[in-house]
Amino acid sequence: MRTPLTELTGVRHPIVQTGMGWVAGPRLVTATANAGALGILASATMTPAELRAAVREVRSRTDRPFGVNLRADAGDARERVRIIVDEGVRVASFALAPSRDLIAELKDAGVVVIPSVGARRHAEKVAGWGADAVLVQGGEGGGHTGEVATTVLLPQVVDAVDIPVIAAGGFRDGRGLVAALAHGAAGIAMGTRFLLTSDSTVPDAVKARYLAATVKDITVTTAVDGLPHRMLRTEFVSSLERAGRVRGLTQAVRRAAGFRKLSGLSWAAMVRDGLAMRHGKDLSWSQILLAANTPMLLRASMVEGRTDLGVMASGQIAGVIEDLPGCEELVARIMSEAAQVLRALPHPEP
Ligand SMILES: Cc1cc2nc3c(=O)[nH]c(=O)nc-3n(C[C@H](O)[C@H](O)[C@H](O)COP(=O)(O)O)c2cc1C
């Protein structure tokens, strides 16, 4: 199936596996690329050296195109952009709108730039700055998320910009792909569905929690870092919501210290990143520390397998996912279902 997304990035199928912190590593990205979809490495939870090594690892296992996701507001975003350019990565995906300069630098080097947005005005802004496509995430999507559902946001963004739009938030199958295309999208991007594959390195106990979840077990909370964040509702999340300010903050400082050690960031860099993440909102030091704390909570689940002590970011779609296919099987299944759905659509009377 050819769409502006496949043309732009050189992948076979109009499907993207998004950059999920601690989840979208070389193994998942390679499996996605080999399945003919666009895999995106998550770099916000890697040091620059780890990013370079991860890119080389993917490159050594596949000759298909892939991408790297980074935070445009990270203090070392420029260094990461250099790695993307030096290593010949095909796509740069941004968690927040990148600056005009960063877009220009990447485009000059022939890298395809695809920022993620959660609102029409952000899509308009990055389109005006020369982004090649936008990925728009509706409120049902996992991780940090907005309030507007994909079915409302997607056509709104499609109408507002004249670059390809990739739909994210709530997709898992061929029906969803056809629906997104009908709304004018160039393809779909999925996080939760790719997390729940046999190729993802997320520990089995954690995958089991996702599979067991019903749609009602997935919630949006601001208790983790002050921003609306969609995840599985667990006893731990409820306890964060109940914890008083002081207790929550003490725990956050401890975990932020752990992330600082792991990531090699200085406190100053972490505070700068935290400040940028607050994005000009009403700031408090406790919120900044909480923001720095998020990666550690995600890591506790996604790497260490702690279902009791971590954050399991999840889209609502986890409530209706019940299996763990490999990426190859998943992508093939979506494409054949999409073809079937297209054939079965009612046609207007001549
Ligand atoms: C476990 C998890 C971690 C995520 N981490 C990131 C991240 O580091 N950067 C980012 O831009 N988006 C992140 N997201 C959001 C996804 O990239 C994607 O936009 C979202 O999952 C799409 O919705 P879906 O889960 O319904 O497919 C994350 C999502 C999940 C489920």
C-alpha cells in the first residue's frame, strides 16, 4: 500500500512503531523494520553514547529505514541531532515541537523530520517551519497525552496542514488503518500495540498486566509528573495520588538521583530539561523534580519488571489487546485485514 508516508520514508507499509522510553530499543526497532514498517528508537532514556551504539546495532541487523525519537527541549538535543545525521538515520521524530533551526539542520542533511503533536496549532506551527510530516496523537494514546480523541483531532489536523499526517492513539488493527486513511491520514503509528509483541523486551510479568487490563483499568493521572499521563491504574498509581506533597517529593528526589546517575546528566542539566518540560507552565521545584522522576518510574516496570513500583504507560487500546504476536505477524495481519476491510466497504449505487 503506497501512501505519502511510505513514499517519504521508504518503508513498505504505512505503519509506524513509535519511540517509547525504555521500550523501543534496537530489538523492537529491528523487528519492526524487518516487518516492513517504520521502527523508531526512543532516545530520551539513552545517553548520547548509548544512542550511537543503538543506531549502529539496528544498522548492523537491517538495511531498512528506521528513525530516532528525541526530546527537542533536551539540553543535548543538538548533539543527538549530530548523531542522527552522522549515522545516516532516515527519520527524526520529536516528542515536542523542534525549533526551526533543528528542523533546517536535519533537512539539509536529508533526514526526514516528523514531530509529534497533540493539537492543531502545534501541527500548523511545525508545518510552517518545514517539517516533512506530523504525527498526531489523540487523547486515547499512551504516555503523555491530550484531551481530544483521535477521531476529532485527526481530521482537524488533516484539514489544517498540507503535509502528510500520521494518526496515533488507539490503533491496533487493519480496521483502524483504513479508518485513519479515510480521515485523510497517511498511515498509523502505534505504541501500546508494539509494546505488546513478542519482539518487545518488556518483561513478561509486565506484559501480562497489560493483557489482563480492561479499558476501565487505563487512566489519565497527573500524579506522576504533573502532566496528564495515560497509564495502567495500579495500586502504586493510586498511592501516588493519595501521597501528600512532602512524601511524594521525597520519593521523587530519590528516584531523580537514580536517573541522574544512569543518564550521566548533571543536576543542572536535569533541572534545565525539567524546566523546558514544564513548557512555560506555572512552575514549582517539586514539579520539576517530579518531571525528572518519570523516566525512573517507567524504567522500574519496563526494564526491571516491577509491576508494583513502576509506571506502566499505556493507551486505552491495551484494554482490547489480548495477544503477543511478533512484529512480522502483526504488520502482515494489519495489512491483510486492511485489504479485506477495503474490499468489504459498501459502495454507493451507480
Ligand atoms: C510505555 C510508553 C512509553 C512512551 N514513551 C514515549 C517517549 O519516550 N516519547 C514519545 O514521544 N512518546 C512516548 N510514548 C507515546 C507513544 O510514542 C505513542 O505516541 C502512543 O503510544 C500512541 O498511542 P497508542 O498507545 O494508543 O498506540 C510512550 C507510550 C508508551 C505506551
